[in-house]
Amino acid sequence: RIRNLLSGSRQLLTFWITVPVDLPLEDDLVLPENPVPPVGGQGEAEVLQAMQMEARASRSDLRQQVQEVQSAQYQVSFARGEYLPTLDLDASAYLDRTNYSTYAQQTDWSALLLFTFPLYDGGRIRSNVMTAQSLLRQAELARDELARQVELEVKNAFLTLQSDLATLATLEASVQAADENCRLLLEEYRQGLASNLEVVTGQNQLLSARINLEHQKNQVRIDWVTLKLTQGLVPEGTSADLWVSPAPNPPEKSKS
């Protein structure tokens, strides 16, 4: 039963990450030394604004919405074009004609010009123009709403990364304090001033602090990837500065 659950979990993981599960799961993320400025740091607002602008230019859903606005603008122009007169040309060429007049039989082509001017159509063109303009306003509102949502998502991811970086610094200090406390307890134990229970308790506190620190490091890396996702830089081909090159000589199955 456990083997079946493991096989199903591997297949589900393959479906979501689109990577063969027999490849080694290695964390090759390149995390900058200072991903974002600290809270209240110099240039914090400028960095956030730059990331939001990059998201507006990179997010595929926002680009799609911009294209929909352009399409709606073309629809408005097309609808207004129905007010203009039209001139149609209908030309034909004949290989052979029988049972016609002498002039028609000696003529191997004909052409017809048709000029149309919309004097009155019961308001159909005006209705089409107003409908196209309404669709254009809807597309513009959807674009602006999505742009504000993208900016908000980037800001939330930015603030989350800032908060977790501050927590990471606190946990690093906590590990140093726990390590110093553990060394002091060991020294006191050697001198008979502390019991073995106190030493074990100090070691447990140090181990717990280190585990919390590693967990927070992973959380910071996840926050960094989340920020890049909200900017639209992952998984599209603009993330060369985020991921390192894959390991050479991959397994044969990964080449298929």
C-alpha cells in the first residue's frame, strides 16, 4: 500500500512540476545576498516600484489583457467604419459564351461597380458603435483592475520577504545565543557547577534553534521565488538571473 501511495505521489509531482521524478531534487536556486532592502532601508520604495513596473511588463495575464483592449479598440474603429460609403467592384472573365447577343459573345469580360452610401439603417450602425465602445470600456476597466491587482501581489510578496528576512536575522542571533549558552553549560558541567540535565536542555535548545533557522532559510527562498512568480519572471524565459544552469549529464529519461 505504501509503494502504491509513493508511486501515485511521484506521478502527481511529475504532473505539477513537469520534471521526471527520477531526477535528483536539488535546490539550485541562486538567492541574492540582499534580496530586498530591509524595512525602512534606503531605496526601499524605489526597489518596490521597479519590481512593480517589471511585473506590469512581464506578467502574461496583464499582457493578454492589454491585447484585449487593443482588439476592442479595433472593433470600435471597424464599427465606425460602417458610416463610410463603400465601393465594390465585381469583375468576371469568360472562356466561352453561347446563345447570347453578338456583342456579348464577342466580349470575354464584364465589370460592375457598386457604390453604397448608408443614408438610413434604423440606427444599426450607431448601436454597433455603442456596443463596441461599451466592450472597450469593459476591457479597459478589466486591464486597470488587473494592473492594480498585480501591483498589490508584488507588494504583498515584497513585504512578506522583508518580514521573513527580519525573522531570519533574529533566528541567526538566537542560534548564536543558544550556541554560546551550550558552551557555557558544558564548561560549568566540567567544573561541577551544572547538571547533565541542564547540559541536555541547552543542547536541545541549540538543536531547536538550528532547526528553526534552517526552516526560516527555506521560507526565505520560497518567498523569493514567490516574488519572482508575482513579477511574471518564472517560469517564462526571463529568469536567467534566478536559476543556475542544470547539472551536466542528466539521466537519459530527461532527454525525451
